[in-house]
Amino acid sequence: MSRFKQAIRDRRGISFPLIIAVTLSLVILLCGVSEYLRLLIVAQGVRDAVQEAVISTVNDNYDDVYHGVREGYSGAYQPMAGDFEESLDYGDIYVRLDALLNLTNQSGYHVQYTEDGKMEFRVWDLSVDLQNASFASADSAGNRLIADCEIELEVPVSFGGRLLPPMRMTVKVSAGYTPRF
């Protein structure tokens, strides 16, 4: 028992294993934080690209909104036989996303690959809901053309050289058009 007490009291070289343990712990923590930041950056980039594509779709409706503005409304309506008819243009958001994010269409999924051929992320199940401003609304200040969009995102997660279950999330964005005049 006295040798054990002597070994504990002896401080020469005892910090070496502790330094290695602390260094390895910090490396593992740094790897986890960097993977989390990678997932965050990918999700933010996809959200921004979807937002831009939806804004482009809303802006494509400006030509139909003109007639409504001229008559004092801000909805997407076209004059038709002495009356106004709703006219919405959904555009092609997938084509815009493919161009913005360099995606390839592969069996229902739009996928981005890394330089070495591994999947970076994939998106699918796009749904767009265009809500036209009501016709002849008394409150025109808060009444505008709105596009709500949802898309599914999946990003593979790896840690320590092992592939973990992927991060899946629904990305929701919204854009609106309000006439200036």
C-alpha cells in the first residue's frame, strides 16, 4: 500500500496521459462541432436557394398583378369578358433550384454530389401554395399575393468515419408580393 501512495504523490510525468486525454477529447469535440456546422450551413444554403426560387415565382406573377393594381386591388387577376378571373403562375421551382444548387434529378430526388461522388444532400416533395389577395378587399394594406413553400431535405451525417442516420427536415419558406403603387 505504501508503494501505491508513493506513486500517487510522485508527480513526475503524470500529466502526460492527462494531456493526451484532454487533446483527444478536444479533437472529438471539434469534429462534432464541425459536423454540426456543416449541417447548419447546408440547411441554410438550401433554405436560401428555395427562398430565392419562390421569390422568382412570386415575381413572375407581377404581370398578372398589374391588372389588379390598376383596378385598385393587389391580387393576381386578369380581365376576362368584363369581369376579373384569378390568374396564378406557379413557375418551375425545381428548375430554378437545380440551377442555383447544381442539382441532378435522380428518381424523384434532386441530389447534389461532392467532388468525389458522394451525396452532399437531396431534396424532394416540393409543395407550393399560392394565396391570392382577395378581390375587392376593403383592407388592401395587409392583403397581398403570398407563396408558401415546403420541401424535404436530407443530409447524410458522418462522425469518426462512420455514417450515422441522416438529418431530415422540412424546409419552409414564404414570399409575398405587395405592389408599390
